[in-house]
Amino acid sequence: MSTNSASQFSRPAIAFIGGGNMARSLIGGMIRDGMPAAAITVAEPDPDLRAALTQDFAVATHAENVDAARDAGALVLAVKPQVMKTVCAGLRESAQARKPLIVSIAAGIRVDQLDAWFGGNLAIVRCMPNTPALLGAGAAGLCANVACSAAQRDLAQSILSAAGLAVWISDEAQMDTVTALSGSGPAYFFLFVEAMIDAAVAQGLPREVARKLATQTCLGAGRMLREDGAAPAELRRRVTSPNGTTQAALDSFAADGFGQIVARAIAAATRRGGELSAQLDD
């Protein structure tokens, strides 16, 4: 969780274009960190979502994007990639007039695409957060174009770090790998836990007991990985006794090519990210 002070959030005003789950997580995190609700506006076409945002966070909401963006110094684009080009076209005139910082959290949308759709010469930060941001435990990669000032990079960092870890990536070409690793990563983790539970049930353990044990085991292992500071390989070595039960399981993983399975999965997700981006080229 970020420890930014309220003064870092005092200006400029921030407009969220899209009020879905990820926007909610970032808004909630910023307000917890001291951002005044009056400095946040949200554009969201769904009236129920608008009402919930106003009730939960006391932020101003609008049905139209241009109304939310009118006085903002930063626009956080939290819409689906498929509608991003249309959204940018609708905001282009006001963005060119005000020159706000553009922060995109849409998967696969490149900085050069955003720049072209907005008409050029704007400061743009591309981000890839993940769903644990909903709990304040997210992991996001960020990259900025050369038009971004240090203050604008700090603002983008503040927005994303309000919901977890935010790490800068120097080469945008690596953002598809960031998407494959941390953006899609929670799904891999859930799949692995699901498989562990099913395997324990097949060995005779009640499903609810298996779920509780698997969940707490993964939570504890994650905390060890974050708090101990040792490399994953070292932590694995510490819990693996020669010829013991852990070693037997690890040998089985190795025999089935577990490392290669993961490598192919990350490569497939990285490749797909590039393909999705290319589909939006003119």
C-alpha cells in the first residue's frame, strides 16, 4: 500500500473514463491515501455504477466522458481495449486543448496508438495492473513516453501505487510480457490452487478442508516470498528434504516438464498481447 501524502494528490484533478472494478480499486486506494474526493470525477454510462461510486466514495460522476474530463489534469482510461479508439476520438479535442496526462490501464494498447488517436504531443503512461488491486494488493507495470515530465510520472506512480506495487518498465516492448506475467498471472495461480484442491480431494480429503489448507498454504508461501527476501529457489530448497515427500512431488513436476509448461504459457500470453494490439492498428 502506498504511503503517499495528501499533498501529492492535491492537484491536478483526475478523471476516470470508465467506472468498473479496476477504476473503483484505484479510486478507493487514492482516497485512503488522502486524495480529496472532490478532485476525482468519473465518466460511466451505467447509472447504477455511477450511483454506487458516488455513494461509496463521494466522487462526482457523469454519463458523458467529456463532462468528466473537462477540468482534469489527468485522464485515467479504464475502458475495454475494443472501445478505446472511439473513446480517445471523443476526448481528442478537449485533450488537445488542456494537454492532460493520459494514463491507460487497457491491456495491449500501445503508447503510439494512444498518441495517434488523441492527435499527438500528449504525455502518456501505459499501465498494466491486475485484479488483486481490488484488495490493495495489486502489481502494475508502467511505461511512459518522452513527453511525460517527472511530475507526471510521479502522478501516474501515485495513482497506480494506491492499489499496490507499481514498477516502471523502461522498454514498452516488454509490456506484453508484463501483461503475461502479472496481468494474467492471478489466473495461473488460481488454476494451480484449483488443481491442488482437486488432487487432494482425489486422495480422499474433504473439499472444504482441502480448500482451506491450500488457500492458507499459498497465502503463507506468498508472504514468505515477499518478506524473507531470499530467492524463490532458496526458499524451495529450505522446505525440500532429500528423499522426502516434497522432493517426490518436485521430481514429478520436473518429469512432466513443469518449467517448460510455464514458459510456453507465458510466451503464449505475451504473443497474444502483441496480436491484440496489432488488431487495433489502422
